[in-house]
Amino acid sequence: MSRNSTKNIIEYVIGQRLRSLRKKKGFTLDTLAEKTGLSKGLLSKIENGKVSSPVSTLAQIAEALKVKLSFLVDGEAGMPERKYTLVRQDERVRLDKDPTSFGLYMEMLAHEKPNKLMEPSILVLEPDRTEPVIFTHPGEEMLFVLTGVMEFNYGGEVFTMQQGDSLYFDSTVPHGGRNVGQGELRVLMVICEP
């Protein structure tokens, strides 16, 4: 199966999960657009698998629908309960970046595990971003730099993290990082939401 056909399947599946959940919650596209700040047209394209959504867009939708981001990606509610999950390197679900937007993507590390307390992923940031993307969300987060150099902004305090450095923090405080190295930045990220 080619990368493009795999990507199309993932977009379609995410779109179907979104439509199903939206209808289950009793939301129209107009209602969801109002709650997310996204256009009705974009939401329709996502539901129909016509567009690859950046992580930030999926996170906005998940927050508005009061579900974890992983639900849209892996549909954890419909999967049988298991005590473990093993995800091989070539089986990771990749949430593609929007090339015109943030310059990042995520590789989901436990997308097959339902009812997770933590959401582990590898965050990949390309070099040459002028400003970090700032996020806030409920819970706590841990970062571990696998490769590269990251400038991290936490509540206005800015510091540099290099390979082997880690950070644990309250994710309700505005935070975000950018790649200040020459090559790709890869960060193990674990999010724990209440």
C-alpha cells in the first residue's frame, strides 16, 4: 500500500469518527464550527476525508467534542480492552503537518490502546520556524529531546533543551517549542489529561 493511499485511508477514518461523534453529541456542522472557531466548510472537508488536518485542528475539534485527541485518531472507544499495546515503528499513525502552517507532525505511539491515562507520541519539528506554536490544555506533560535542539517557552520563560534533556510541567500554562537546530528535532512527548 502506498503512503498516499494509507494517508487517504487515515483521513477517511478520522472523518468518519468525527461525523459519528458529532452526530452522537447532537451537533450540527454549524454548532461545531462555532465551538471550534473553524469554518463549516473545513469541518465538512475533514468529515469527508478531503483534507489532511494538522494536529492543532484535530485538537481543537477534540476539545470542542470533549474527547481526547486519540479518540479521533484511533477510535479507542470501539476497540476491545487490552492490558498492553505494542506498536512497531512502521505501524505508527502519523498526524501530518499542514505544510503551510506549523511545520510539525506527530507519530502516535499507543494509538491502539483504549482508555489510556497517557498519550505518548513523538513530536517532530522542522528547522527554521520563527515563532513557537503556543498551546494550553488540561493536565500534565513530559518532554524528552531525542535529537536536535529546542527552544521552549513556558509561561513566558524561555530556555534551550538539547538531546537527553527532559521537562515535566503543568500543561494549563501556555507552552510551546521551536526547533533552533540545523536538522530535524524529535521529542518524546507524553500528555496526561484528567
